[in-house]
Amino acid sequence: MGSELSADELALYDRQLRVWGAEGQNRIKHASILLINMNGVGTEIVKNLTLSGVGSLVLWDDGVVSESDLSAQFFLSEDDLGRQKLPCVEPRVRDMNPRVHLSINTSKVQFTKDRDLDYFKKFQLVIANNLTALQLLELNEITRALEISLHVTSTHGLYGFMFNDLIVDITTYTRKKMPVSRKIGAFSANREITKVTSNFDKDKNEAVEHFTVKSTFKKFIDTLQSKNLTTLTKRQRKNVSPLLPIFISIAELELTNVELTVESLKQKVSDITTRLGINDITDETISAKVLNSLHVEISPVAAILGGALAQDVINMLSKKEQPINNWLILNGDNFTMPIYEL
Amino acid sequence: MSRVEGLKCVLGDDTYRKIRNAKVLLVGAGGIGCELLKDLILLGYSEVHVVDLDTIDLSNLNRQFLFRHKDIKQPKASTAVNAVQSFNFFKTKLVPYQASIYETDLFPMSWFEQFDLIFNALDNIQARSYINKVALLLNKTVMESGTTGTNGQAQPTFPYHTECYDCLHRETPKTFPVCTIRSTPSQPVHCIHWAKSFLFTSLFSEDDEPVVQPEGKDTGELGTDNQQEIANLISENNELVELKRSIASEDFVDKVIAKVFTKDIENLLKISDLWKTRKQPTPLEYNNQIKEKVLKISKEEIGTGQREWTLEQNLKVFIDSTLALQKRIAIEKEIEFDKDDEDTLNFVASATNIRSHIFSIPLKAKFDIKSIAGNIIPAIATTNAIIAGFSALLSLKQFDESYENRIQNSKAVFTVSNSDKFVSPSMLQSPNPKCATCSAVRGVAHFDTSKTLNDLLGALQSTYGLDEEISLSLGSNLLYDIDFDDNVEKTLKEMGIVDGVLLNVADETDKYQSVKGGDLKLPDIKMAEKPPVEEKEENDQDDEEDGVELINDNDDDLLIVDVKEATSPDKRKAKAQDYDDTHVTKKPKTDSEIEIVE
């Protein structure tokens, strides 16, 4: 494919090339990524993407290292308390894989579509953690205007979510051919197969099928109003994670400037479940736990969410696996990670 | 919020307090191990002991994030422990060991006793199986985990309450009949085995013993009963042994090429029965003219081996690597195949492709051949981080006062590639009643080894309610049964019952499955009743003897069960069903094992 890697890269990346191949590695190597907010999940994402060998990575965070950062942020040490965070982190990330072009931005994290399109246009994708809902909407406007991908996360104790907006992703995948071949047409709310071909793979000594998937994404604000869940079966609706309406409610309360309390959240969750067309799955224990641990991070939760996000970015870049569409919930209490196509 | 308040708020005061006092063992500081060590110290565990025999390789650095280029060849355990000190926010005490976990002098059962939990972050079946047995002896919960590429799983095992590591039937490595490898290859993998396990081994790493003996081998293993073919296999082999004697000669490489790629193929063609239904191979044409052309090929043309080489390029690599190995063997005497030893890999890759060409099999790039010849397990940072994260989260459930709750709240977590979920948690399965490992009851006994065997028998009988119809053995060595009482006056020490040995006690009546005894302190284990006896064909098979074997010598995180099983809990169940319905291939042990501690 005209995509030869150097002998050094071949030796260093051997075990991952066995997963996504030299072509995939080359795509990863040419990716230009911006990460906003270097919290615990951000730390994990940066670790994973740096190890995988992405082309360039810009970290943007204006924070000063505080006590609460010393929970899941392993690029920091106790001596960093009170210092600006990114200058502490930068050399340690670079040391992990000097091949990645790393730079930092310590200016105040604020952006508007009107003013900052120029800054964002050099990136292929943007990752952001723990933004306010207002910031998230503005960022989403920017990524849409520039047609770049957006991945965001939010974490509260044992719980968290990831949302992504890849706008449209059209990728052809190759799998072993099954007795019944794939059909052209929609196979879920946001995705359809647009082309199917097959041939015999001499190397693998088996018939393979190539199918093109068109995956359409929505803006964050539109997913909040999604009717997609109404098409689920009754049982599936009953099994929707109580965390989904909770996270949507938190975002909406922020957007409407309503203070987040036990009562306001309870009321909102009830409205949201009705609107999403799912059964009343209000779980006050979980609501209380989320409220009690807003933005508190522990290492394993950050590792799982940051691992899932980085893997999704790599899947999108390497074109080996379908990207997640479009909400992923993590419940670290019962070990579930459902995905909702909103 | 302070770091302590943050942890308390998420874990709850009770779990937080217990974790801050918990001492745990982490076996393995590789892909999952590095991630898990980070998670454990950031959760505030009081003390973590880390065991790993390995040193760091370049190919580890794409995921084992605690290691740097300058750490290559350094021990993993101490390097990992040093690396995490910079973020040891809760002052966890860390103790590294560069040692094999099997070393009973260093790690006796009494050493394992100190840990509240054992975390496995291993890359091989043998070590997992060993820790499993330790856990069964000491009744310890093990947090098990494994990954292959984007697949992974994490789950705790509770001895005698949930399935143990050995409860699942594991597929044995795929083997090929000798004749497929030696006479009638049809796939690249056949040629890789021929190049690695036959040609390379015969020329560079074995004594002058012919591999195929004229007698005593059954034809099932050879995969043929064609006498002409068998005779040819033997003479082909003997000629190669003969050829090896001239390894120091200048024209050695030419002789090898002429024999294995031309003459051997011509001989195969004479066995006409072989080619009635197969495409005939074409012996390699090789002469001075071709040789001259081959020798002119430059290093640049050969490249890094990501592309397939032409036949001539393969010949060039074959000649160069053979010459290099020829030089080395004069000093090294014997060379083993190693995927990271370029000479050996080049030899195997080029020999594979030349043979593939002869048999009209597609040629492969060196990069791809390395994967099969080196049994490389794909490994990435993200899956290891996710699985280690689940292993650490699952450990939070192990501090509940109720053992039942610990089991109920734990899950077996598998990654899946579904579009509606990222992982699939399933309930922990009950132990497989036919599991040879956990169906026998185990415990640790504390003996004064100057006591006699008679004293031990008396203690066993009084503690467990057994009569004299019991047998005692150490491994396959019978010490006592009702018809063999020669040893009863001997001391335990004389009988070899010393610290660290496994003693088998079997009830010869039909009542109990197994056992456990005054001043001989026997473990408090409950005798399990024997299940109804089913007539099954007993077949003590030895898996390692069959045909050509894929030997797993990879250095990475091997999945606990195979990938197909891991990706779907449902398939896994189906598998367990298969296992129940087919004939038992291993004799279920009906005795118990007792670990002796002085």
C-alpha cells in the first residue's frame, strides 16, 4: 500500500501492527489531535494515544495542580502542587514516546465559533473532558463548522459517559463471509450499509465480504431530543441504564441555569425518561451517588473510559472497527458499558 | 477535595479503610501488570508485592507505559515499582521480585498466606494454573485477567465456590500431521512449520538424531500409511543429518539448497500416489547463473520485510542468513529459533517462501511469517488499560463482610464488539464438577516431620472420619494403602514428606472424594462426597506428544480462554456444554491434596 514503516517503528509497534496493520499505523501517524482538559480521563487518553504513535497532540488546559488532581493523574507528582499543570506533564508525556509531536496550550480554556475557527482548523479531531454543557455546545458548533470529529467524556465517581460526533463516517470493512450475506440498507437508527461485495481471499484461504457502512452522527444538543429509543422493544426500554437520563438531565439543567440539587435532578430525570420514551427507570440511589461524586475521579474508572475513548479514536483512524455511535455509558458499580444510538 | 476525601467519597468509608490496610500480590508486571499497578496504588492499597521474572524488550514499549527505551534489558518488576513512585500519592509500600513465581524456596505457601488478594496479570496458562492451585490450597480470591488484541476479560475466582481457572476446557494447540509438513504442504503455515521446526532445528539446534525413527511410530501421527512416503521421510531426514556434518564447509549453503529445494522435491515426485489428487511441486532450478544474479540483490531491495519478496530475493536472504548462522554455530554450537533473532527469522522466512514457491502456495511477507513462527499475540495499550481497570474495580467488591455478597456482586467481564455495548458482564459460573483441579479438596497441613507415617494415618482418620482404607501418595509414588503398609513405622521426613510437597490422600471406599488431622495440624476442610460413578473411558492422554506442535513461547498477555470463547459468554456456555457431553479425556481426580508446611 506504499505505506512502509521504518525498521524502528516496525520493532516498537510490532504488537499493535498485528491488530491494525501498517496501513492503520500510517493513518494514526498522520492524525492531528487536540485534547482539552487534562484530568484523569485525559491522562489515560493521552497515555494511550501517545503509545499508539499518533502524529501530533496538543494539550490545552489552564489549570494549576491541586490536591484533587492527585487521584488519577499519574503524570503528576506531589511536588507539582501549586504549579501550572501542563508544563509539569509535558516532558513526562514526551519521554513516553518522543515520536509524537507534542505541544501545550496553557491559555484560558474558552472558545467561540465566531472567533476561534482558525485555531481549531489544524486538527483532525478534538477530545474534551468535563466541559460544561454550554462549552460543549459551542465546541460542537466549531467542530461541525470545520467538519472535524469530536469526542467528549464526563466522569463522576464510579460513573461516566462518552459522547462522540464524527458527523458522517463512511468506511469499508472486510470480514469473513457468512452463509447469509449482509444486506444493503439501514441496520440501526443512525447507520446503513451502502455497498456489499465479496471475493475469495487466497491468503486467508476463505471467502470474505467487503461492506461499506455509512454511520451518521448527531450534534450533542440534538441527541438530547432523540426519539431513537422509542423504537426499542419494551424489554430493551426497561433495561436502559438509569445513568442515561441522569447525564442528560445534568446537561439540560446546566443549559437552563437551574441549580443541580437532589430535587431538581429528580424532576428533570422524570421529564427526560418520558421524553426519551423509555420506562421510568429513576434510580434515586444512583442519582444520589452521582451528585455526591460530581467530577471526582478514581483511577480504574478513568482507565476504562479513557481506554474506550482512545480505542474509538484509533478505530476511526485505522478504519478497522466501526466507531461508537454515539453515547457510551460506564457504570463501574455493576460493570456495564451500554451504547445508545441517539 | 483532598485525594483522601475523593477516594472515600467514591469507595465509601468502609471499603476505603479496608483498602488502606490491604496487602495484595500482583503476579506479572507486563501489559496488564503495569496498568494494574498504577490502578492499585491510586486506589490506595496499603502494600503491593510485584513478581515478574522478565526483563524489558523493545516490543513492550508500545503499551507497558511504565517502561522507557533506556530500561530495555532491565527487570520489569523493579523498573515498574521505581516508575510509579513519582505518583505514589497514598504511600503504598511496594516490594518487587525478579523471580519465577514457581520458586517454592522464595515463595512458599506461607508467603502467599500474607495477601488479602492475588491479582494475576500473566501471559501464560502454566503460571495461571499454578496460582490457581495456590489459591485452592490457601482459599484465596484471585483477580484473573487476560487480553489478546481488542479482546479481553477480567473476573475473580472464589475457590470451590465459582469456577476455577482449570474448570474450563482449553483447546490444545493446533497440530499438523508429519506428512503434511514434510511431503504435501498446501498452506503457508505448513511451510513455516517445515522451515522452523524441521529444517532450522535439524541444521542448527539439534543433535544428530534422525527425527523420524524407522520403527515404533504409529502412522496416525505421521498422517500417512504410504510405505514409500514413510521410507522417503526417513531417508530425507538421514541425509539432512549427514549434511549437517559438513556445516563448516564453504559450499554448505549450496548443498542445502540443492538438497532441500531440488533433490528432496524430485524424490517426492517419484511417489506418484501423492500427486494423484494434488498439484505436483516444481523442484527449484538453481545454478551458477541464477546464483550470480541473486548475489547482486542489494540490502535496499530486501528492505524491512513488510512486502513480499520475490523468489530471487528470498534466495538472497536464505543464502545470507545461512552464511551468518554458519559463522555463529562455530562459536555458539547450538542456535535456537527466536523471532527477535534476525538471522534465525530471516532463515525461516526465506526457507518458508522458497518452499511455498515450489508447492505453488502464496508467498508471505517476513512480517507475517514472524507472527506465525513466533506465536505473536497481538497486544495494545487500550485493551490492557480497560481490563486492568475492571480487575481493579472488581477488587472493590472483595471487602464486603459477606462472602456471599462478594461473589454475588462480582462479574466476569468480557469485551465485546457489539454495537449496543462495549463489555458484557456475566454471572460467575459454579465450579465444573468434573474439573480435575478443584473437585479435589485441598488444604495446608502443619506437621512435625519426625512423626511416623502411622501418626499421620491416625490423625487423618480421626480428623476426617476415614477408616484404614485410604491411600497416601506423593506424586506417582505410593506411600501407603491397605495392602501396602511397609512404611508405617518410618518418619515422615524419611518418606519425603517435607515442607512444600503435595500429599495426595484418597479414600478407597466409595464415600468420600477426598480428605484432610492432633499435634499434626490438618487443614479444616470439608470432605466432599463422591458423585455417582459414571462409566467413562479413561484416557490419560499426553497432549504434548502428538505430531508437530505449535509451541506457545510468546511473551505477552495470553487470554485466559481462547478468543472465541472470550468474546461471547453464550458461546462459552455452549463450550462448557460440549465439555460435559463428550467423553472425559482426563481422569477426574477423586483425592485431595495437602500441602505440607513444617
